[in-house]
Amino acid sequence: MLGYEIHDLVGNVGVLCILVTYLLLQIERIEPTSLIFSGLNALGAGMVLFSLMEEFNLSAFIIESAWLTISVFGIARQFFKADVV
């Protein structure tokens, strides 16, 4: 089918999420070590991966899987970092 489907919308919103996150980083509205930065990147990568379940592309799958893994690592780092008193 050549129409625009729900997985296309989800993937495009995911790409937009990643791009907006990067823009916010560049204009210094968020920190690269913040939970929101990693969270928005993880959300966007997950949405793109969802869209790839319908129309698979190996290159996109590899980069988005890596992006999601790195973002989840950043999220975990925020939760497990030691508080210095």
C-alpha cells in the first residue's frame, strides 16, 4: 500500500522528537547529560524503531537501535549516579 499509514506517522513524530531535542541542545535549552535529553532521544528512537517494524530498513534499524541503547544508558546513569553530599 502506498498510502500514509499509522506507522509512518509514528516514525515521523519520532524523527521530529529527535530533531527538536538536538535543536534544544544546540540553543542551550537542555543539557546533554539531563534526563529529558536522554528521554526524548529514547522516545524518538523507539518511535522510529516501531515504524521500521512495518517497513524494515537495516541501516535505519542499526542506527536507531544504537541511539536507543545510548539514550537508555544515559537514563540509567541519571538514576544510578551517586549523590555527593
